[in-house]
Amino acid sequence: MVQYVGFSAADANNIIALREAVAPHFTEVAEKFYVALLKNPMARAVFTGGNSQLAHQRELLTGWLSEVFSGDYGQEYYEKQLRIGLTHLQV
């Protein structure tokens, strides 16, 4: 995928350089994402576990954002993103 989209070390370094500026906002981004998502009845129907499930999902999204801006895009990162993507497809 890295070769397909032409993602380079310079691209990774640019993302890492942004981390300091964006990291303080990860929690807010996750909160706003789920507020917007839950406005959609079909999306809202997926979340059957109440507030605890939503809190967990916000934590997962915050962690995902942290990983995206980490600059570590090796095999382990790829495999985790693949699992996440496949889970979203199943849902």
C-alpha cells in the first residue's frame, strides 16, 4: 500500500512533525466524531452497549489517532489497521 500511494519517509516525517500540534486535540476529535456519528440512526444502531461502549470507542479512536501520528508504519501497524478495517466491514 505504501508503494501504491507513494507514501514516503518524508510523508511520515511530516505527519510526525504535526503530532505535537494535533495530539492535544485527539480527545476532542474523538468526542466530536461520535457526536456526529450518533446523529445517523443506522450508525447509532451499532452501539448497543450504552455509554460504556461509547466511552470505550472514543478511547480506541484516540489511541488510533495517536498511532497514526506516531510515524511507525511497519508491519505491525499495517496488520492492526487491517484488522480494524475488516472489523468495520463486518459491522
